Amino acid sequence: MAKKRKLPEGRSKSNKKRRFREQAKCRFCRDKIKEVDYKDIATLLKLTTNQGKMFSRKRSGNCAKHQRSTKRAVKRARFLGLMPYVG
């Protein structure tokens, strides 16, 4: 039979200290940018790896709306030859 863990003095399961980190805003939302521009290569390169893969939302810090917009901008920039498909 499993042993129950004892909590330190003065603490119980119900009054456990909870830590919530405030959600950081997306870089495009902070700057109030409606649509990510495919001609802004410097910004798009920050959102891709050296191999040319896009960073996930969690890694890049983008909201869902701007992650989709970034995806479209990267695809357009690649098609026009402004960005490489692979590193």
C-alpha cells in the first residue's frame, strides 16, 4: 500500500500556494499590427529556425491570429524568393 506524503507544518492541500504567471502579449498585438507583412524579412527570420522551419506558437509567443498571418507571410516571402525554403 502506498504511503501518504506528509505536507510541511501549516500547509495542507487546500491552501497550497498557487503561482500564476501573467500571459505575455503577442509581439504583433503589442505593436497593434493587424496583418504581418511578407516584405518585413527581418521579423520573419526571427520567427523561423536556421533550417527554415517556423517556430511554434508557444516558442514564438504569437497569438493564434498572428501565427496564421505569419504563416501566410512566410509562404508568400518564400514564393517570391525573399526567404529561403531551407537553411
